[in-house]
Amino acid sequence: MREFNPDPNFVAWGPFIPAWYKNQAVTVVDITIASVVFGLTILAAFLALYLAYGQSKASRSPLRSTYVWLIWLELLASFLMGIECYLHLLKLIRPSFAFYFTILFWWCIQVQLLLQIIINRIRVIVPDRRRSKHIMIGTAVIVTAINISVFNIWIPARLQTNHTYIRVNEIWDRIEKVVYLIIDAALNWYFLKTVKENLINNGLQKYNKLLIFNQRIIVVSLLMDVMIIAAMSIPNSFVYIQFHPLAYIIKLNIEMVMANLIKRIAVSKSRRMGNASIIEEFASSSNKSSSANTGPGTHVRRSSYIELSAKMFSGKHKDSTSNSKGGGGGRAISFAPTGTQIKKTEEITVRSEPNPEFLKGDEDAVGLAVSEREIANKSLDDVTESAESMKSVERQRREDSDDEAVLVSGKSKYGWGRSRD
């Protein structure tokens, strides 16, 4: 086959180059294949650049985000590897130890970071932080060991140190690619298993979309590894290396699309069942005594209004009633939730004094009950935020009937609010 751009000055240089070193021939077919692959790599890189920029911009603190650093370094390493290898095929970069070392360095970063990006996706879903940390460290250790072995085999083989290195490299290069394929498949399988067991089986059916999408996209991701293994049959090893940046940038795009999908699902609003405005909240279960001498400014901060109404308890509360009549102090009664009501573990303290108006019709009535009522469409938290809110509640309270007094004390004779004649 016709050689591409014959150049007698295109020779190896630098240390560790043996005297018998011979350049690998680059044909026109090799350049054609490499050009097509490099063009696809650029297109994939532009898409990755767009996605990476969008995710970085959406991050609250991109410089502190491990994920943002991972995707940008992965993109940079893959692109630099692709352009350096392509320039070598164009005979613009001569072979040398520095050239082989940098190519292998970019490749190591590619593999390490991409697997860590996959693990980062798993750590978002896995509830056991210790297990996810073990997966991260274990994967990094295995990949690092493989990288060290490749440094010790691939570079001597490229430098043509001896035939043994060349032969061992041909075998080991295929083995380590299969190992990476297995690790990639295992991590994605574990992700699918975790989503199904921890999310979907526990009722989060909205993650079905994530599971189905990942089942399909994982096939494309694994096919990129298969493409790299198949490209090893190309006679020129640097044409085969040109497939690495393309495969890993496509895999990076897949991971970023997956991250966007996870984010959209995670922040999607769950459907509200029933009418949340009628959910009743109750006081704590503790029956602690409250002082009757509490100052007139006493009020309680709650997420909803608690009102008092008369004649809500029967004679079984006589003891509480007698204590209340004494004026020396009262007991805070705990109201157990019934039905679909919610019992909140909150402690409330109220000022309890007898109200003759409440006790006229029934001497056994304690005159205290807790119910929830929406007044002026405001919560008690809103009322207690400022003096203006308090004034608004006071005006509303004055317009209420005698048997409805808001649990925000004002200056009145009995402490529960002013009674009207």
C-alpha cells in the first residue's frame, strides 16, 4: 500500500531509543481511517463540551465539585490524546520516549476518571456510604495496578526494546481491555441492581425511567469497549489508539446524560395525595405542668393555628378542671392522634386560667380543646415573624366569636383573649 507523506527526517529521537528502532509505516488508508475517527471525536467533544459547561454552570460551587473536575479532566485528557496521536500519524510529532509516555499518561487518566464518574453515579443511589467508598477505592486500586503493568510493558514494546516485550504486549493489551470491559459492565450492573432494590422496589416508581434508560444506554457504553478491542486488529497500532479518545468521549457523554436524567428525576415534585390543607397537627404527648403565672406576652410558635373552644371534655377530666379552677396552675393535656391525624413531638406551654363564660353551661367542662383552623390564610410561624403580623392576628381574633380564641395571648382579663359582651 502507498505510504502517506514519505519523509526521511521522520525518525525517532531522544533517550531509550535503540539503534535498531524502525518506524511503523503509515499508509493512506491509515490516514483516512484516522481522519474519520478524529472528526467523529471532535463532534463528540463539542457535545461533551456543551454538556459539561451546562452542568458546571448549574453547580452551586463548581470549583469544589468533584464531579465537575472529573468530567472536565476526562474531556481534556481524551481530546489531548486524540490530537497528539493524530499529529503523530500526520508525521508532525516524531516517535520518542516522551511521546509514548504522554500517550500512555492520557490513557491512564481516561480510564481512571471514567470509572470514577460511573462510581460517582452509583454513590448517588447507594445508601451505604461505606460500601460505595470501598467500591471507589477498590476500583482505583485495581485500575492503578493495571496501569502500572501497562507502563512496564507497553512503553518498552513501543520502543522496540526486544521481541519479548512486543509479544507480551500483544497478549496483555487485549487482556487488560477485556478486564476494563468487565469492570465497566460490573459497575453498571450494580447500579441497575441498586436502583431496582433500593428505589423501585420501595415504591419510587418514578425511577423506572432511569432503570429502562440505563439498561439501553449501557449497551452503547459497552459497545465502545468492544470497538476498542476490535480496533486492535488494525495493523497500525496508532490508528487503533485513535479509537480510544472517540470511545471515551462518547462514554463521557453517556455519563453526563445519565447525570442529567438522575437530577431531573431526583428533583421532580412528588404528587401530593389528598388535601394537605386539612391535615391536623397535635401537641406533644408529655403532660408537663405549666405555670399560671406566665407573663402576658407568652405565645407558642407552631406550624398551624391552635384554637380553644368550650365544653369539649366530659366529667372524666374533673381532676384537670379542679386544678384549672384553682388558678394556681394547670396541666398541659396531651391529645392522642386519631384516624389520619398526625402527632407531632412538639412541646407547647400555655397559660391556663378559668373562664366563667366557658363554664356557665357545664361545670364539668374544662373549656380547653385543640383544633386546627385556618385564619386569614396564615400560619403561626408567619404571625410570630414580626409585630405587624401580630397586630393582624389580634384584629382577626377580636372579630371571632366568644368560643374561639387564638393561642396567641393578648392583654385581656382572662389571658385567652378578650370576651365580648
